[in-house]
Amino acid sequence: MTSLPVTVTDTLALLGSADYIADRSLATAVHLALHLKRPLFLEGEAGVGKTEIAKVLATALQRRLIRLQCYEGLDVASAVYEWDYARQMIEIRLAEAAEEDRSEIEGTIFSDRFLIKRPLLQALEPEIEGPPVLLIDELDRTDEPFEAYLLELLSDFQVTIPEIGTVRADQPPIVVITSNRTREIHDALKRRCFYYWVDYPTAARELEILKRKAPGASESLSREVVGFVQKLRGLDLFKLPGIAETIDWTDALMQLDVLELTPHAINDTLGVLLKYQDDIAKLHGSEAARLLEQVKSEIAATGR
């Protein structure tokens, strides 16, 4: 088990050790969440690296990662626990055949061995390596009743099971909650967390990320890719490309042996970078060529 970073600078280094290039403000939020044992609530557009923070923390701290992927209709049975009804029925029939006392049967079937533990309950259990990293991913996809259910967990790191009682964590897990802001999350939940908006990276940081995530790309191609993507984020598109798309596009260009961006290469690979046909149609052809010309001119002007 790796100990928690002592300073914000150490937290920056910890994230960097797992190839996550963070700015100091994000590292500060992560550092405070780790030491003050509060959930970290991350909002931002899809593809900016929110989920990756939880994965990186689990890797760098050598902790177990427990992920709850949220979706509409998510309920307690899928997220917290449910009883193994089939095994309970078999146990009841065997007990009745043996003419066991009814109260003894009830005590037996509502025991830990018949309890199916889902991610939220698993996160409260002790781990040899230390408290796990609990990732509650895309909370905005769930319904408000489930969001309200989380309040007990995030306040006291405990879950109440009517048949057994309260299950409480000896040491709270490291909780990371993400949201793409498709709907607003209630203030009551946000108050229990430290909040951070994960924005698109600057050109310099995105270039540094590419050096880590796509090391095979040449310096010139990486600069052109980053410059072009940064230009795209200034356009009125339905879905702007995130860091994930930048990395995927660079990998695709290298696979096609593209040494420098050309209008032809861009038009052939827009489906890697953009995910909506209207956006692709808006950029395809002359608009892509215009943006690329601007990018090359700016790179040439800097002498790089």
C-alpha cells in the first residue's frame, strides 16, 4: 500500500507517476479530498479525464478500484445489495423439511452468506491494501431518488440494511463522483463533497498529455493535432472533442502513417475526432482546410 501524498506537490507527482497531467488546482482538490476524507465531485464535459482520475488514484496508491457505472433506473439492488432469493428459498425448504424453528430459519436466511454485495456495499468493507477507491461514474444519468439515497453513504459512510442493521466503514473509501452535467445534481449531495470543474486542457497541457499517451507521435504532428483540436473547441459544434478524442485521433493518424496533417488526412479521419454527423459535415472540406492553414501558420510563426 502506498501512503497518501504529503503535499500538493507530492499529489501532482503522484498523478504524474500514472501519466495523468494535472494542473495545480486539480491536484489541490484531490489532495484535500484524500486528507480530509471527503468525496471529490468532478463535473465537466465528456472526455476531459474525470473518470481517469479515479483510475489513476487506484493505480498510484495501489488500492482496489470499485466502479459504479450509473444509468437511468439504477436502484439499490444493483448499486448496494440484494438478497440471494433462490438460495434463501432452498434454505427455507431444507429447514422446513428438518422441522427447524421458524425464528431460527429467519435468522439463518438473513445472514451475510445470502447477501449479494454490490459496489457501494463492497466499498465499505476493509481491504488489506487500505480503503478502496470508489468511482461513482456519471451520476447525472441516475434518477433523483437514487441520488437522495447516496446522502447517507456520503455523510457517514454507512448503509442501512433493514434485516441486518447498519454497515459502517472502519475507514472511509476514497470517493470520486463524476457528472457530465446532463442535469443538475442536488445541492444536498454537492455539500457533502469537494467540487471541481474539469475543463478542457490548455494547448501546452494537451501537448504534454499527448507526449505521455501517444509517445510514438512526432513533435510536429503532435503540435498540429493539438493546434487543430484547440481550434475546433472554439467552434459551435454539437459535441466538442475531449482529450480522449485527441489521443484516439493521434493514434489513428500514426496507424495510417500520417507524418503531418493534410486536408485529405483530416477528412478521412474526422469520425475518430467528432461523433456527430452534423459536426463532421460542418467541418469537412474547406472549413477543415481553413483551420489547418491557420494552425500551420501559427506554428511557423512561433518558429517551432
